Amino acid sequence: MSYPQQQGQGRPQQAYQGGYAPAPAQQHAPAAAGTGANMKRRNPLGAWLGLPVITFGIYGLVWFFKVHAELYRYDRRVGDSALNALLSMLFGAITLGIWPLVMWVKLGGRIAQAQRAAGLPASCSGGIGFLLGLIGFGVLYYQIQLNKVVDRYGGTPPEQQVSLVA
């Protein structure tokens, strides 16, 4: 289909009552439902103990945010809650609220969904993550579970498009 063009302009025009209007800008098509961006493989010991000790605990919040953002880019069928999760951890900890605990358990469910999307059995449990988190091993457990998804795609670099099974 060709669009009429006004003189001196190289972009398509659309006709409307009494004249021409610029054609709407083309938008990028979203990624197909069956693909997502591969996540970054992290050293579980580094994410759990090494970097949080070096950064006085700040890396724990960075890790929590990055994991949520990567899970969303991997499978866009789950909502993007990276900022909400981070704010819940920050303000919930200040007010001694229960919401950070809820977000911690929900992270386990999101990781289990990513495992199913990769064609793996969902071995991540929010309950186990919660219990291990109470004694300080939650990040270690969750990172091991996340690495299972990354390892499913072999040496595929982070942010590279990978196919989703479920």
C-alpha cells in the first residue's frame, strides 16, 4: 500500500478531512511470547556473602532489584515488579512490615515460573527460600535456583534471546 506524499517531504502521509497528516510513528513490536532475554549467571557464594560483605549489605538490595528485572525480561508474562520489590524491601524494613517477607516468598514463585518456562521442573520453593532467608541463606538458595535456568541455555550470553518452553 502506498501513501500519498506532500512535496518536499519523504515520509508517508495519511489523508484526513481536507488535507494530509503525518503517518503515525512505527513502534517496535514486542518480543514473541515464546522468547525472552537470558539472565546473567552469578556466583552464588559471591551474591550471598562476598559482595554484600564488601558493600556493607547494599549489594543485597542491588541483587534483589536486578533479579526481579532479569526475571521480567526473561519472561514478560510475569509482571515487572523490580521497583516495587525494591521499595518494599526498603520501606518495609524501616517500618518493620511484613511486606518484605511477602516479596521474598513471591520471588521464589517467580523463579519457579522461570524454571517452568525453561522446560525444567520447578524446584524453587518460596517457603524454603523464606525459611532459609530467616537464617541468612535465602540469597544463596535463590541464586542456585536461578543458575539452573541460565545453565539450561548453555553458554548463551546474558540478554541474548532464548526460547521459552512453557
